[in-house]
Amino acid sequence: MKESHKDIWLKRKQLGRSKYLVLFGLLPWGLGLTVITSLIELISFHQINPVWVPARLVLFFFIGFFVANARWQAMENRFESNSQQRP
């Protein structure tokens, strides 16, 4: 494992869990996937159904939350287990 990965993780960990979840989960997954699926709908059907946009936001926010939370846990376990093994 490279030290640069650990340095990046330590910087992100300083943001705190809440900010990490927002910046690396809710925004990219929630907003990003909502925009992408809305664009696909617009290209395919030449219109966007406004009923689906809030539903997509809620669904993709949940997905983003769980992805970012799992990533946080994995990185915490990965780097904290290494720091405990090395005195």
C-alpha cells in the first residue's frame, strides 16, 4: 500500500464523517446520477417527467449514502488496522 493513499485518506478523514458522506456520497451519487438519468430520459423521450426527479434524488441519495458509508468503514479499517500492527 502506498503512503500517498494513506495521506489522501488522512486528509479526507479530517473532514469528518458527515462532510465526507456529503462530498463523496450524496453529491456525486445523488445529484450526479439524477442528472445522468434525467438526461437519458430527455434524450430518449424528448421530455422529463417532473414526478420522477424527486424520486430519483431520494433513491440516489440513499445509494450514495450507503456507498460512501461503506467506503468510509473500509478505509478506516484498512488504515487503522495497519497503524495498530506497526508500533
